[in-house]
Amino acid sequence: MLSVVSGMMTGVTPTGSTALDPAAPGAVAAPGAPRTLDAYADVTRSDAAFRAFLHGLPGVDQVGAEARAAQLGTRSIKTTAKAWAIDTAISMVDLTTLEGADTPGKVRALAAKARRPDATDPGCPPVAAVCVYGDLAGVATEALAGSGIHTAAVATAFPSGRASRAVKLADVRDAVANGADEIDMVIDRGAFLAGRYLDVFEEVVAVKEACGSAHLKVILETGELRTYDAVRRASWLAMLAGGDFIKTSTGKVSPAATLPVCLVMLEAVRDFRAATGVQIGVKPAGGIKTTKDAVKHLVMINEVVGPDWLSPDWFRFGASSLLNDLLLQRQKLRTGHYSGPDHVSVD
Amino acid sequence: MPERLEVRKTYKLYLGGKFPRSESGRTYEVTDSRGRFVANAAWASRKDARDAVVAARGAFAGWSGATAYNRGQVLYRVAEVMEGRAAQFADEVAAGEGLSATKARAAVDAAIDRWVWYAGWTDKLASVLGGTNPVAGPYFDFSLPEPTGVVAVLAPQRSSLLGLVSVVAPVLATGCTAVVVSSKERPLPAITLGEVLATSDVPGGVVNLLTGDAAEIGPWLAEHADVDGIDLAGSGTTAMELERSAAGTLKRVLRTTAEEPDWTADPGLSRMTPFLETKTVWHPIGL
């Protein structure tokens, strides 16, 4: 309890974020406490009320956020800390293939790589999940059986999200029926940018319901939201609607995940937990290609939200080429000499 | 009339088609043959070598995929551009190696001629080293020399220009890309050669020139799993150790001699064949 209170006291950061007091939520729940979103039930009672709430969120200081993200990126992580960071990052990877040309064979190859990323070193941890299109979720689930690796499927007319709600929900149910235990949905950016927040909210709620027991990751597609203020609003919207993870991007739009965007989202999950006691995960996706990028994200988690999020249950990297770079760096640490792309599998 | 301010040159690396300083920020003093200060050169680190290998690997597909004729044209272009800066090369060679102006100019001319010589070889190697093989079966069977990949070149320590060109040009002629560590005491001709390469149609990354200590960077390159061959010309007393390291990843190794060879002599094919792989094709033929 105390830590939460002090967390709220220090909630004022260079980006101007503070812990929130929407409709006088009363007592702050401790982390891990049952979901106490009742206090927020009021804010979604009408379009006007929800807009008033989201626009009442503190604005993000753009220059401050970018400066802080850049500053956190300068930390030097070496030797044993680097080895730990690489293994942790590998265990957080959602190994992704989202191409029109995906085949069952390619998904099985990816699943084999997910189980044992470095064929030359059994000590290398497996990744967190394999992320595919919904129709291939069955192939992935079968190939990953018994490994503890999750099957994530993108749904809701990924990546554009331009389909009717009935189609989107059918898409989700189909992916779940195929064995996906994590669903990556995209929000309707058109509705969000037009200010129809409640529509977006209700859609996420409906998708969450369609997911059943599957975890829901909500893709904000920050590259299309333009401002950090909008990222913060979309993050709160997704968290209030019941998303288990908030995810930056589809990977199909540039810019995808950037450090400042991830910073804003991490602050949102931190403030959300302080206000409601509910912990939400974060998944940057797209554009994270090097070990250095991954380590910068880990440093930022530790500094912004603390070690509670330093686990694959609460933080993921959506990536495909990142894994090979992590493996090359891992081999360099293990053997003492530089490795090369001939020594990792080609996806 | 105010006195004109001197425009001093910053001596940098040539890496991936650009001229960066060393990532380490280090420099070292270069002196002429009599010990007088000449310049502060960038002192490349192992991480510069790592970046250079990435650049060379990136450039390999394009360079090895270019037609042999095109590679010959590009190497000839290097000779053309060098000719225009011959006076600068001659000054640097004279200062660094302590040669007379005449001898320095002769070394520069020989270096330019060496580019022309290797330019001529690019589209003849396949004919000389490859060919059809008589086989007992219904196959058309032929062998072709192909570039091995990224080659690390430890340039000669004494002959700063002719020696350098004599080890870099053959690597390029075969279609390999190169990471070159210059002479430590005499790096200036290498830096100027980088400027020549940057302006003569050689794609960025095909040649990467690092000024610094081969004894420091050499072991990293010899062990590097993404380097396919290494020329030990300037490795000095570390040669044996580097050969041993290179064996760990089955590199092609061009060994060196205790004394630097006479670089003016006709090199033949001796510096090209070590960095070529032979591909043999068995093509079925009808009866």
C-alpha cells in the first residue's frame, strides 16, 4: 500500500504525467488486488463523459518525453548484466511472421526456432510466443504443444482494422477456436481519430468477451495516432476496456515502436496500476531490430515502471529479425569472438 | 592583406562508403621517417573492425554479383582517379617511407599500374582458373572460380602504398569485399586511397580502410565468424597466432613471410587464388 502511495507521489515525471483521480476513485487498490474498475464505470457512461475523461488526462510533454527516452538509451550495459539482458529479451520475444506468403511449413520452422532459438546452445531460453495470422494458429499450436510457448494470433481485420464489427468478432472467435491463447487486435484508428472513443471502447470490450480465456493485446498503431497525447488516451481506453496488454504497432506502418512512445505507454500502465491495482503488459512491436534497441527498452522498463514488468508475462517484443541479432550477441559473449549471420537460422 | 587561415585535414577511417572517426574516439600521432609530427590519425578499435565487417558483408552481394567486366571498369577507374592525385600520394610516400621524390613517384606509378593490371584480370580469371572437366558420364561438367566473401587484409607495414594496393586490388578483382588494416606507422597513403575509392565508382562497403594497429585488431578479425579469408601480409610476429585463430572458423589464409616481399615484382595469380572457391556444376545432357 505504502509503495503505491509513494508511487503516486512520485508520479510527476518530466513528461507531466500524474496518477489520476478521475471520478474520485476513493481508496487506491494495491497491486494484485482484484480488478477495481468500478470507479471508472462512470467515465464510459456516455460518449461525452468518456471524451471528457480522456481529454482530461494530463498532456504529454513531447520534448521531455523524447529527452528522457534518449537519456535512458545512453546507459552502458556490459558483461554479466548484458548476458542477463540478452536472455531476458529472448524470453520476451513474440516471434512473428505476418506475411501474405506465410505457409504452414514456415510457421512450423518458426515454432522449432521458438522452442530452441540457438541450435548450438541448449542453454538458450525459448521465446515467449509465436505470432501468426489466425488461420495458421492451429499449425502453430500443434507445433508448440508441450513447450509452454504461447500462440498469438492477430485478428480484427489486421492490420487496417477496416471491417464491420461482426467480421472482426468472427475473426477473433476463429483464431481462438484454432488454438490461439493470445489475441492481438487492432483498434479502429479512424473512429479514434474522429473522436468516437466510445465506439472504440465498446469494440475492445466486445473483442475481449469473444476472446474468452485468451489474453488480449490491443494494438494502438501509434504511428497513425500522431501525438503522444493520443497515445496516452488510446492506452487508457484500451486498459479500461479490458485489454491485458497494450501494443504499439502492427509493424506494417512506419514509424512503428519508438522509445518515447514506449515510455508514454509504460507511464500509462504504471499510473493505471497505481489507480486501479490492475497491472497491464506492454508490447512494443516493429522496428526493434538490434540487441541495443532491446536493451534500451529493458533499461526503460526498470526505470519507469520497475522490475515488476521485467518478465515475459508483462513485457513482450514483437519482432522477427531481433531474435537473430540477440543470438549473435549471445554467441559473441559465449565464445569471445564475433559471430556472423551464417551461424543463426534464416527465417 | 590578411593572412589566410590554414585549413587542416582531419584524418579519418573509410568505412561503409563514409569517413567516420573511430567509434572509440582515439587518435594517434603519425610521424615521418625522421620522427617529425605529420598528422593525428584515427586509431581504429575492434568495434570499428566489427562495423567494417558488417559493411563489407552488406556490400558483398552487389560487388560479387556485378559482372567481371564491370568490376574491371571500376578498378580501372580507381587507377584513373589515383593518377590525378599522384602528387599527393608521392608526397605522403616520400615522407612516410623516407624516399627521394623520384623513388616515391616511381612507387606511386607502380601502384597505379597495379590497379590497371588487376583490372585486366577480373574477366580472365574464370577462363584461366575454371574450365570444363572431362567426366565419365552424360554430364556437361564445368568449374568456376567464385569469390570467397569478406576478406580481412592486414596491409604491409613498410610499403605504405604499393604494398597496400598490391594486397587490396587482388581481393577486389576476385569479387571479394575487404576490411583493410593499414600500416600503423605509415597510414596516410591508405587514408588518401580511401578518398580515391570513394570517388571512383567502388560501391560503399566494398573496401573499408582502418588506420591503426594490426596487432590489436588482427586477432578480432582472425576469429570473426563472418570473415571468410585473411591476408596476413602485415601481421608481423603475430602471424602464427592469427593462423591458429583463423583455423577456428576455417578461413582462407594467405600466409606471410618474415621479410616483406619485393612489391615491384610481378605478383602473378598468387594473391587472387587464395580467396577464390571453386564451384563445379554437373549439368545433365541428353544422349
